[in-house]
Amino acid sequence: MSEQVSGNAQVEDLMRKDYAAGFHSAIESDTLPPGLDEDTVRFISAQKEEPEWMLEWRLKAYRAWREMAEPTWAHVHYPEIDFSSISYYSSPKSMKNRPKSLDEVDPELIATYEKLGIPLHEQAALAGVAVDAVFDSVSVVTTFREKLYEAGVIFCPISEAVHKHPELVKKYLGSVVPQKDNFYAALNSAVFSDGSFVYIPKGVRCPMELSTYFRINELNTGQFERTLIIAEEGSHVSYLEGCTAPMRDENQLHAAVVELVALDDATIKYSTVQNWYPGDKNGKGGIYNFVTKRGIAHKNARISWTQVETGSAVTWKYPSCILKGDNSVGEFYSVALTNNFQQADTGTKMIHLGKNTSSTIIAKGISAGRSNSSYRGLVRMNPGAEGARNFTQCDSLLIGDQCGAHTFPYIENRNSSAVIEHEATTSKVSDDQMFLCQQRGLDAEKAVSMIVNGFCREVFKELPMEFAVEAGKLLEVSLEGSVG
Amino acid sequence: MLEINKLNAQVEDKQILHDLSLNIKAGEVHAIMGPNGSGKSTLGNVLTGRDGYEVLSGDITFNGKNLLDMGIEERAREGMFLAFQYPVEIPGVSNMEFLKAAVDARRKHQGLEELSSFDFMKLARDTSKNVSLDPSFLKRGVNEGFSGGEKKRNEIMQMMLLEPSLCILDETDSGLDIDALQVVASGVNAMRNSERSFIVVTHYQRLLDFIVPDYVHVLAGGKIVKSGDKELARELEAKGYGWLEGEVA
């Protein structure tokens, strides 16, 4: 009978929705010709009018990178990247003389962010959220700066921090992710263009959510942003990043570094909604997302990573915590959804150094279409981690019968008093669940998104309220074309 | 209400229903009994349009419309409800969220406005008490960690909230103790009225002591081999199904 379409076919139909953020904006830009050598690094540094120490820092990274090899251990496959065919710097032309206020920003740029649902006009902005917008390689606008300044909070482009707060940048840049940490971190250290800088003074609770929206616009351009967040003793901050890119047939490289420093008794909550262009349904195009994110937690400090990953053709990302101080806490809550030909190798590292440190890992992987999703996580208890605890839960949900879910847990325990727990499950969106929902009058689309959202509930509840709603909707859109 | 005319249906290339005809009028309660493998559950699945149940020939009219032209959710919104024998769990999706989505879908279909969250919550709480489920079950995941009896009561609660015109109970009595059975039966009886019809599929006569049917049909070999009133159910209880086997073509 014609109405008896199989569950698989229905879900596949659902998964065919288009990438909503896939438009390209016609903005004039200054883009560096492709290629990478010392002159490129010097050029970028000169564009930013950086002091000598910053240039030296970049060059040291570049020289290290030249000697390094691309990592191949991740469970992802993609053609070799030609690093000489990428442009390492692109700036909207109108940014040459950085605008002093929003009124001076190219209206086309503001329109781009509005299309993405990110209002940059402060009066229209999401209540209580300050936004830094990074377009290609340059931060275009940061909202609510004055209000934050009153609280002593610094929230500005990192290129500006290099000039205005050199002592902080010198002290902390590379302190958590050293230049030579890995291939992509070294590349980022050499050519990073911009990103956000956050400083929360001692004892201050940041009065609003901070967020950065990254947008890659130019063709053949890599985006290398660098984020540094420093939370002084007893301070508290919640930060969110979002990312989108136009639909292009070529793959584009995104290699970011994020460093978090949580000093004694501080809390940093870092949430990501990653929606880079994932490529089309045949696997053409999409962003290569190779990101290094790490935080260091001092005594009694807490670092919490929450990520919702629905975009990118290839994701290689392990937001990690070094639990250095006694009683420090690390958390990782992750939803990674792959569809069509997407590949994700993501997870975390929890390095327990201090006494009574504890970590929690909740990772939810959803695979649909012909995609592959892997969880890769390391829990390490060092000899000094007396009484440390870890709890890990990895759940995989499969949609259809052509996708894959993989789990690679690494556990290294060098302290006999440490307690490590690991739970893992794999399940499917079953025909029975679909039938129950549909028999109660829900259409297939609603049924799938409800079941998947239910699966992700533990992670979504960690997101700031308005972003939890956004994340749920994003999943709905990303799922179009894949259940069974 | 429901007219089934010479229905032939198969599952995985095996024909299960043969020339089955059945006419159910508004307000009637029909019990379908029969031995294991007779096609009792298949009938409910075919009527609700479940994947894998293929209609080979015959026609079905539901509330004056051609049922076979409708998809699963459309049949549900038109007022067809199946209470499952083994209700499945949907982890992380709260019962409240699920029920509201279902009720909203049905109301939208009927041209009614969605209920406000406040009104719905009140309605759901009251309804849960009618099936002796603590309102805390509304906050839990759909059937997640529910006992067998709680799952069945949850089904009846859904039925009450959706106010269907045709309720199909698929061996709702299986695995229930006598107390739970009475709760389920009184829920069903409270819903009986001149507009609403029921198909009660069961293996045992016991349920029919509590939900007294207007008609009893015996299904064997995929066709109705005998029809009668509630006395037929007692006869079956006493004699078993064996004596009817001769009537199977």
C-alpha cells in the first residue's frame, strides 16, 4: 500500500533538509594569497601591528609545526590536506580601520549575523548575553563591553588584548595548550588571526553569558581562531560559542585553540553549538574541524565543557581538563550528531593530578545516514591523585543501518585509591518507538526529533536555557534525511 | 463506524488474514478471541497501518472514509487508538511532553486550539488519578522503568486523554494481576458511550467479566469462524478453542 512507507524511508526523507546557514555574503575582503611560510606569519603579525614578542611566539610555533606530522590515529578518513593551497588570512575590507562602534560596521556584515539569528545591536540582543562576532579571521564587533567593564570583566578580541593587556596574554597564552602541543595547535599558534579574550577578576561573577559567533565566509580560507579565558580566584563565567559557514563544494579548514584557566575556586562553563557546514548529502564539501580545547583547573576549581556538535565534514576535537588543584572538578557533556557522510572523532581527556579530583563524562553520539561517529576519551589518574573519581557514560544511538558508532575509551590508573567507572550503551531508534509515536498522532519528523532529543536530555540540561532550545532545533534540522 | 470487507493481509510474505469481514457500529464493544497465532494482533496492526503489515485486498471504511488511504498518524488523528500489548519505552522523553504532543496533534486535526501547558497539566494530572497512576509518572520518561501494570495503565491514560472514537485493546490483560485488571477495565468502562466503539482482543475470557462485550468473535486461521454474544466467551472458557477447529476452512 502506498501509505505504508517503511520507517527507514520516512526518516531518510526527513533528513534531507538543507543547511540553513549555507549562504555566502558578498562582502569585499582582503585575502592573503594561498601558502604558508615565515613571511605569511610575519604578514599576519604585521596586519595586527603586534609587538615583537608576539611575532617571536608565532615564529617559534611555525618552526615547530614545520617539523611535525599530521596525526593519523583518529577514526576519520579524508584526502591529504595541501596546506599550501589554503589562504591563512582574510579580513572584511571595511575592517581595515576597525570600526569604533556598531554604526561603523558594514551593514552587510550585520545583516549576515541577523540572518543567522544573532542580533549584534545591543538593544535587540538576547537578554543578558554579550556577543563577540568573528567573521573570517577578524572580530567585527563585541557587544555590551561597557556593562562588562563596569564589573571589571574584560571581553574583547584577542588581537586587542595583545595590545591592551599584554601582561595577561604573555602569562597565559600557550600555558594550557603549548605551541608544540600537536600539529593543529602549532599551526594555529603560528597563524591565528583573532578570537575572544575573557578575563574575570577575583571574586567576580560575570553578570551575563558571554558568547562568540564564528563565521567563515571566504572561499579557500582557513579559520584559525584562538580563545583564552582566565577566571581569577573565586570567579565565575559562562561562555558560549556558535559557528556556521557557507555551503561550498570545497573543503575548508578550521583549526582553533581554546585555553581555559580556572584559578582557585573559580568556575568556567564553556558551551559550544557547532554547526559548521557538514557537506552535502553526497559528502561533497564541508568544514574540516580540527580543534584543541583544554582547561586547567586549580584548587577547588570547576571546568565544565558542554558541546553540541552537528556540523563539519570531519571533526577532530577533545575538550579536556587538567585537574591540577586538589578537589578540582572536570565535566564533559557532549552530543555529537553525524548524518550523510559526516565523520566525527570526539571525546575528552580528564587528567587527574590533584587529590580528590573528580570528573564526569557524559557523551551521546548519534549516527545517521552513512556517517561515522566515534567517542575517544582518556581518563588518567596520576600517582598524586589520591581519592580521585571518574564516571564515564557513553551512549550511541544509531539511525538506519548504514552508519557506524565507535567507542575508544583509554583508562590509565596510577593511583590505587582512585575510582573509575565506565558505562556504555548502543541503541537504535526502533520501529516500535516510531510506531508508538505515530500511532499517537505524531508525524515521523516529530517522532524522530522527540526520540533523539530524549536521548540527549542529560546533555541539553547542562546548556544555558536559550541555547538548549536552539540545540534541540538544530538537531531536528540536522537529522533531516536519516532514521530507521 | 468501522466496516471491514473481505480483508486479506500478509506479514513478511505470509498471509495471515483471509477474507475477514467485520462491521462495528458506534457505541459497540466487540471482543476478538482466538488461539495463539490466529491473527488477533495482526488485525489491530493492519487497522492502525503498522509497517510490515500489507493489505492484499479488501477494503476498510472508518467513519465514512477509506482507511487504507490514510497514513499511520492520520488514522490516529481520525480517532483510532491502539493500546499496546507490550508498550515500548522512549527514554528521556517525558510522559507529559509526549502526551501533550499527541493531544495537540489530535486537536489540531479536529480544528481545535492547542491546550495551554497549564490546562493540559491539570487534565493530565486528573486523568492519571483515574487510572491510579501517581502524577509523578507524568514527569518520567515514556514507559521508562515502568512495571508491566504501570505500562498498561499508562496506555489507558493515553486513551482517556486522546478520546478516540475507536479503541483497540491488544491483549491488554496479558501479564496483569487482578487489581491492575480491574483498574484497566473500569477505565475502559468509564469511557464507554454511544459514540465510542471498542475492539477488545484477548486470549482469555477473564477480561470480559469486567469489560462486558456486545459481540464476541472467534478468530481462527485468519478468519472469523464464529460470532455470538458474551455467552460465547463463557462457552470458549469451558470448552477451549479445539471444538471450533472443524469450522476452520
